[in-house]
Amino acid sequence: MQTNELKKAAEFGTPLYVFHEEELQETTRRFQNTLGKVAGLCYAMKANPFLVKVMEPIVDRIEVCSMGEFAICEEQGVAPEKILVSGVLKKAEKLNAVLDKYGNSCMYTAESLQQFELLKNWSAEHRQEISVFPRLTSGNQFGMDQKTIEELIENRQNYPFLKIRGIHYFSGTQKRSVGKIQKELEKLDVFLTELKQKYDFEPEELEYGPGMPVPYFDPSKAIGDDGLLELVQTLEQMNFSGRVTLEMGRAFAADCGYYLTKIMDVKSSDDRNYCITDGGIHQLNYDGQIRGMYEPPMEVLAEERQGEQKNWTICGSLCTVNDIMVQKLPLTDPKPGDVLVFKKTGAYSCMEGMLLFLSHSLPKIMLYNNTDGFRQVRKAYKTYKWNMEEK
């Protein structure tokens, strides 16, 4: 967003999140212009559910990881055919309610044998085919190991209404090189080839989360177009002949977000300068940030001032010494009322923070596009009632 747009945003009050729709679309198109030639694209909505309505028309699939996220998609009118129902916990009554209403219109992952059994039993009872993606573990609590998935495939004749449509794999986010992603794809290709050789079975799809990195503090570490083209070549060289869908959240959403917080107090103690803001680390999250050691991309909305530039420690309004957003930010004579804009906050910041700590209000959220301007999509909520006994 341009400075004049950010100044208009600040008029809505702080703390505040703003998500720029065109910037989100531009980032998504960048991936479509390269990776979209050889793979489908899936938006993992846990990164930012407020962007679902913007993303649904421009990606192939939306991944939901909870029944709450599924309810958001329902209310936002997302087509069930575009929804992959994922998540480590699927309660039988909730999953059955989705199956009863949508059946095979949605797709489903199986994180465990228990989840696979739930899907198998529903499909057998209703004699209706449903599509399942068993998740292959990467060595953590998620998914099933290779041996377990092979047994499910070997015995697939025992559940004729449960179609193993694909394999789901995601090992983590913020992979720092294309090489790591390429090695994972090569490993998955070997596994898929073995399935074909051992069991005469090749799934129609591979749903793969590459963990594309977003470098918050050093733009030079971004995966550029050359890196994306290397990834395209790897996908093209796979023996697997089915469709690959790349599942991403942070990589799509991060760049479109802005978090605005106002300086409320300035002071110096023991030769160290402090700005106290009306926001804090409960509303701001940068992967890799450690007590404000690194300076994220920022902009200061303030009148131009003359004088010596000094380092200021930017602290939020929480009663904890950990509430440091930036350790050393060069500023010239900051004043109460100045607004700090933290950029690249489109993913996770409004979701992952300690939002109920100290019963501060939840910030207002705005969407912005060049045609309609600003649109409020969430008002500021008081939270203190959520932190006390209900009457």
C-alpha cells in the first residue's frame, strides 16, 4: 500500500489490520504464472481466513483444518467441490454432519487409521463413494507412516465406496531453499512409484505443501522466479503421472497485510529509548522473530522532524518484558500519536497471537481494494467477558 493509503487506514483507529486484495491477487498470479503451469494451487486458509472470499475464485482448492474453518467457508459461500477437509482432529459427529450434507462434493484427508475408519464406515453405510487423501507423515504427530498407508492401499478392495484419490504430505513451513523442496518431491516420487510397482495403484493426485518461505527480515533470501522455474522442472521430471496440487498459506498471504499501531508513550531509561504502543506481540507475529531482535519491513506515519536519529525499542502494551516488537528501530524524535506500520503481516498475525492475554480488545480488520477502498470485515471486540465467569 502507498503511504497516502496507509494514512487513510490510520484514521479508522489503531491497532488495526489491513489486507490489500490486489496485492494478494498479484502474489497469487505470480505463482500461477510459473507453478500453475504444472500444478494446481490450494490455499491453506489457516494462514488468514479473512482472505477466503478473495482467494476462492483464483485457486483450485481451499484447505480447511477445523470445523470452525469449514463453517467460515459455508457462510462465505465457498463451493464444497473446492474444499479439502483436513485437520488433525475430526470428531465423528462433526465429520458425519459434513458428510451427510455434502458427501463426495468435498474431499477429505485421513490423518490416522481412526479418521480413515470414520470415512470408511460412512461410505459403506450410505453406499456412497467419497474421496480420501491419506496423509503421509514426515516423522511427527501428523499423518500415518508409509507401511500403514501401503496396507490401506493393499486392502482397498475391502472398502469399495472409499476412493483413495490422493496422498497428502506436508512437513513444515519456511523451507529456506528450493533444494529442500526438490528433495521432498523426489522422495515422494519414489514412494508413489513403489505404490504402482507393489500394488498396481497410482493415486490421481498428490496434495503437497512445499512450505514456501517468506523472508520477513532479509528480502534477498526470497525464492525468486529462477527458483520457481527450478521447482517447475522438478515437477515436470517426476515419474508420477497424476496431478500435483501445491498447498500454501503464508506464501500467498503474507505480503498483502499491514498492522498499524500507535505510539502512546515515549521515555528513556538508563540511556535506552522506549516507545510504548497500543498494540503488542499478542497481535503481531513474524516467524523467526526473537524478542524484537530483527527489524521487519516497516513504515512510520509521522510529520517530518529534524534532529539526530536514535535507536528506539518498540514495546507493546502487555505487562511482560517479552512484549518487544523491535529492539532497535532508528527514529527521529518519535511522538505519541505517530503510527507504526508493520508490513508483511497478511499471514498468521491476526490468528496466532495471544489475543486474550490481559483482556485487550481484538483489533478491527479492514480489507482494501483499489476500486472500493476500505471495507470493515471485523469490528474491534472487547474480550474481557471471555476471560471471566459467565453470569
